[in-house]
Amino acid sequence: MTQDLKEYDLIVVGSGPGGYVGAIRAAQLGLKTLCIEAQNLGGTCLNVGCIPSKCLLHSSELFYNIKHHAKEHGIEVDNPRYDFAKMMERKEGVIQTFRAGIEALLKKNKIDLMLGKPATFKDAHTLDVGGVIVKGRHIMLATGSSVASLPFLSIDEEKIISSAKALSLDHVPASMVVIGAGYIGVELGSVYARLGTKVQFVEFFDRVCPGIDPALSIELKKALEKQGMEFKLSTKVTDVTVDKKGCTVTVESSTGGQEKLSSDIVLVSVGRKPNIEGLGLDSIGVTLSSEGGVMINDQFKTNLDHIYAIGDIVDGPMLAHKAEEEGAAVAEIIAGEKPVIDYTVIPSVIYTSPEVACCGLSEQDAKDLGLSIKTAKFPFKANSRAKAVGSDEGFVKLIVESASLVIIGAHMIGPQVGELIGELALAIQEKVTAPRLSSLCHAHPTLSEALKEAALQIEKRAIHM
């Protein structure tokens, strides 16, 4: 007896932030929707990315601050210790809570779910999901990304590990070499450095987190070095060997000369690559990009009009919140709406201590566009709340067009700046001027006053500097 073929208005392949948000939005718009997930609900972000890393960053920062800063607040703690297994247990509990939450949301919105089996195209409208055949009028690919490596390096997840494994180690290593000082590397390196690991970064480019404003990069490096982390910049890894004693990493500086670094573990953090293997895209003729992702137009459509792609498998920053916006947009496009995503105001945050947050154009971006600009900085050392809580590293930097004083870029390093960037993202999106932003009364004492002061300083009117 043959099984009845299930047909849907939209099949979403992948349940990460882009996939499940897109599925829910589609259901809200009246589309019969199926979500397919080969592994765990929530994708990379929930299971081996954003959420577990933030759990461990928070736990390790609590321990570090108790150990190094409690006395400053008149708190005596003799020989503070951590229970690494409990930290991991807490992290897993958070993940499980959100997995259950996503499943409940899909159920609430009457979205069918196929979990634990990969999907492969049989033809342009039909997918084989572990032997079950389903058909979609529209299909959205939201399969995310996985860790990349170096051509000569094999990640064994024992001595040479990925970011995913770094989030589930059963012990704190005595030493770690991190290949790549991008945002993932510095976040995970921070976790272990706070817990006592000797952490050394090897970065090919000449600064930490090369994609951010150079002034932020310099400030971040100084802060992380104060926490005991070491950096070898403008340096490439040429070889990694493993023996019973641990790992030996051979590095070569751009100025010449080799050096060998020893460590218990090597963390490879050199970027991510789109997850498209096994989908069978070649069999249906979907066009791929030179970077190994999926080519789309401005409506997220592939060269096959009914197949859409979003998130990490398409061009642009690999950010969960970008994928969420794209997933919702695809659902709305299918439903006949005309959503708009302004990619110039997608914020990015690095969750180190201090945090880094950016939105809009950098100085270099503005210069490349031929814009005449003004910039202003306001230091957190002059902010009363930052001083009161004992976390006053960093600054707020604003970039405005010279003539109009419209804010076009915001770059910050300091306490909780990830929570502050939303105000400036809205300001950039709505083309708010620095005088208009500075006219807004910000509560005192708050970190947000630094935004007002930076806006005032565009016209040399800052009060507290």
C-alpha cells in the first residue's frame, strides 16, 4: 500500500533562527507549512553556537569577576572555585528549554515537523525525508553553516577541535592555541582564559576581529591581554602535529621566522561554510555561488522561481538575526506582501568583556562611498553608571554625514553595548541626526547616556568630557 503524498504551500528545510521564524510567519499568513530538521531544533545558533556560547561566557565571567574583582566591592571570597560540569549542565538545560519552546511554537502554529532525518530533492518540488516523500509548492532552504578548517588540518574533535566541541568539553585544558582571532575565536578563548587556561591566538590578519573598526580592535586586544590572553597577529599557521603530550603548532610571521607553540588543545576558528551537502541541489539545477553557497535574487529566489534560500547559505554576514529577518521576508513574499530588509542597519555584537557592537557604515565604508563625514567618541570612563559598576573600558563612536549630521554608523566597545546598539540601529535606519538623538532625554545614571554624549560631541557639545 503506497503512502499518500503530503503536499504543502511551503516546506522549510532547517529549523535554525531563519527556518523556524520563517515557518511561523508563513503559518501566520495562512500557508500550510512543514518544517524539516535533520538534527536538533534550533540549528547551529541554539545547539552549538549563539546560545551555549553565551551561557558559558556568562558563567565564566561571573567566576572571573568573583575571583578578580569581588574585593573591590568589599566582598571577601576565599579561593573561589568553579564546577565545570555544573556549568555545562546549566548550558544544556538552557538549550533543552529553548528546543522545547521552538517545538511548542511550531505546534501552536499548526506547523508539521519532521525531525531527525535529512531532506534530499527528488525533483524540484519533491523531497525525500528518510523515505517519506513530501511535496511543496514553495521550498525555503535554511540549512545554515558548519565549521570550516584549513586545507592541511583535520579536526579530530579530541586534540584539534571545532567551536562546537569547545562548547562541550569535559574538562578545562591547561593550554589552548586558537587559530583565528575573529568573533567566535575571541569569545570561546575568553571562556577558557577566564577559567585558567593559557590561551594563545594566531591571527593571519594584522588585528583582532579584522572586520570591525580598527579603533575597536585595538581596544579589544588591550582588554583581552589584560585578562591574560596572548596574540600573534600577521601570523599564519603552517603545520599542526599531535602526540601523546599534546599539540605543536608551527606558525610563521609575515615579517619572517618560524615559531612552535605547544598546547593541550588547538581550537580551529577560521570561519564557517554553507551547509548544502546532501540536499541534491545539483540534481535539480540550483545555481551555486563561487563561495559554495546558493545564488539568489533580491527576492531570495534561486534560479528556480519557487525555491528560496536564506541565512548562512547565501551571501552576507552569517548572523542569526539576519536569517530571522530573511525567513520572515520569504514567507511574506510568498503570501504576496512586499517586505523590505535594510542590510545597512543589521547590527553585529561580539560578546567578550568588554562587548563590541557595530551598526551601519564604518569610516572606511563611508570614504569608499565618497562621503564627507564627521566622527565623535565618548569614553565610558566618563559615564557615571559604568564607573559605578566598575566596568568603564571602551567608548562610543558615531559617524555622521558632515552636511546633514545624519548618523550613518555606530561603533562601540564597552559594558553591555550589545544592549545599546538597538537604539543606534533605529537611529541609522530612520536617518536621525546627531542633534536629534542628543535632544532625547536619557535616564540617569545609565550606560545609554554615553550615546547622547557621543551625539553631543559631534558638535563639540559633550558635557562630561
